[in-house]
Amino acid sequence: MREVVILGAGPAGIFAAINCTTEGRNVTIIEKTSSAGKKLLISGGGQCNLTNAESPSLMLKRYFGAGRFLKPSLMAFDSQKLMDFFEHRGLRLHTREDGKVFPVTYSARDALEVLLKECDRQGIKIVYNCRAKDVIQFPSGGFLVKTESDSINADYLLIATGGKSYPETGSTGDGFALAKKLGHSLSEQRPALTSVTIRNFGFGDLSGISLRNVEVSLWRNLKKVTTRVEDLLFTHDGFSGPVILHLSREASPGDIIRLNLSGQLREKLEANLISLLSKEGKKLVKNVLDEYGLPERLLSKIIDLAGVGERICSEVRKDERKSLVTGLCELDFEIERVGDFTNAMVTRGGVSLSEVNPKTMESRIVNNLFFAGEVLDFDGETGGYNLQAAFSTGYVAGRTINARTSRVENR
């Protein structure tokens, strides 16, 4: 009887277990907390954005450069196969216009129940309140997993302990230490998909205002780091929304967030504004600038910052016009703080991808050691992509272990 031990009862670990269980092997999941799928239960605000219905080729672009590594997994087990898995087990799904896929009940608990029922059906053992504190690799092959109360032998070991985000769910980075002890290198872990706090934020009264498809860039030492065009949300102390969540993986205190609310280059905007103010000389500036489609309170704030107030267009001086241009296309804010792991949705960084075979999820350093999910050095955009990657890498790891143990038994 071959012994398969999986560390972590999250989506990646559970799905790996489901896909490696056949006659002739024991599969045990070790979970440090009192229940499975704690992070799954809070995904999508508890509504459980399981995946995204877009094509695998598009999905591969959602992982900030890690698409090449994830391609074998996402092609082997794409979003349609994941949806089929749940629907064939009685969980009806709903695909929104933006491609996000949820249970029709919008309940993460319903999705978790499907996974746990499948574990029960296959006889998968889940040991709760059991933390793996050490792993010893035997020279002859196999592993000894030491917990706080016991030791467990494993012919095959899968580390699917997640990252460091939402530590209250049990994701405290345990797998990183174990991977390092087994010879793997790690990239720096930092929060991703989180909010940012702005230093001396003077726009807190606009909290709740959201903007569609805003060009937002991140600057450091007067150099542009990256730019994205997505939805933006004003908060009481800074920004959130998809564009900020995605920029946050690159952001650090002291960096500058620049909003281009006009969608135009400065030179073009200034030329347009000169023409507009000249043409509409007797109209109030705030009425003329309505054409930029900004919320009234935000536009008033920009006009006030430029010192224009309630004046008409013909009264605007050159320096005030330039201030208006700056407010509309180069509105800068200094980052005071980036959200920490407590409120970050995912972890950036982890086990080096160059040390893991993307076709099998097996370590290139240690035979019969596998990885799946957020413990690896990849992270995706918001919208179901991180859960899909967890399921897909878990699937590939599980199927590889299944095939490996089957070959051993048939010798």
C-alpha cells in the first residue's frame, strides 16, 4: 500500500487528493486548523468566485508572467472542466457577464461541501488540528512527516499549504519553511491583491465613488513602474478596486500613484482645454468640464485644487489652466502603506518555479515531492484566476501521483 500525504486542506490539496485516490494507496490530508477550506469560505466575500469562463489562452495572461509555467496545468484542467466537476456533483453555477463564475447560491460553503463529500466518497482521510512542523527525506526514498503529536510515513508528499495571506485561515507560510529545508529556494513573499493607504489623503470625503476604466500608473524615483486601465474605487484613506488590487503587488510605501482621469496625454489635453476654455468663455468652468464624465464631487475637488472655484472660463489664468490639466491627467498620490497579509487576497512569491516541473508539479530537486497552489511563486488577477490555478495545479499533481503509483504497483 502506497502512502500519499498532502499538507493543507485547501482547494489545491483537496483537489490533488481527489485526483490521486485509487485502489492500492492511502491518501491522507494533514490540516493544521480545525476545518477544511477556510480560505475558500471567504473567497469572493464568501460568495466563492470559483473560476472565470474566459478561454485558457486569455487566462494565461492573468498571472503576471507566470502563464508559461501554468500553461500545462490550465490546459490539462481548464475552467470548463472545473465547472463540469462541480455541476456533475449537483452544484449549479452562474456565469456573470464579466466571466466570473459562482455557485447559483453564491455560497462558498456549498462548493466546499461538494469537495468534502467527494473526499468522503473516495475514503480520503483528513486529519485536523495537525501541523506538520518538520519533514525528513529518507536516503532510500520517501519522507517522514513530523507533526506536533505524531510522525507519518509518506511515499509521496504534496505541499499545498498556501501562502501567507489571510493568516487567520491557517495560511501562515508553513510550507515555505518545509520547502526550504528540502532544498528549494524561495522568492520574497509579499502581499498582493490588497488596498493602499495614501499619505495625507485629501479625497476621503469622496469615499465610495467608483470610476470605470481609469488609467492608473505606479511611479518610483520619477520612473514609471507599471500602468493599468481598470476600475478604481475611492476609500476613506486611499484607493481600492481592481486597478489598485493589481498594482498593489508592485507597490511600496513612498511610491506615487498617478491617475489619468481624462485618458489623454498631457500635451493633447492641454491643447483641448485651451480650445475649450476659449470657445466657452462665458460658461462656468465646472459646467464645461462636465464633458470628461467625472462624478460631480470629484470634478469639483479638482477645480478647487486648481484654485478656479466658481469662475467662468474666460477668467482662468494660464497657471490655473495648467493645474487643471495636472488634476485631470497627472493627479498624484503618495503611498503611505500597502495592505499587509491580514487583508491581502493572495501572496506574491514562494517556491521557485524553475525548481518545479510544470507538467507534473513534481520537484526537480527531490523525487516524489510535489507542490500545488499558492505555495508556488505565482499569483493571478482578481476574478477567479487564483482559485482556478489552485485547482489546476492540484489536479496535475494528483494525476501525476496517481500515474506514478499505478506504475509502481504494476511492476
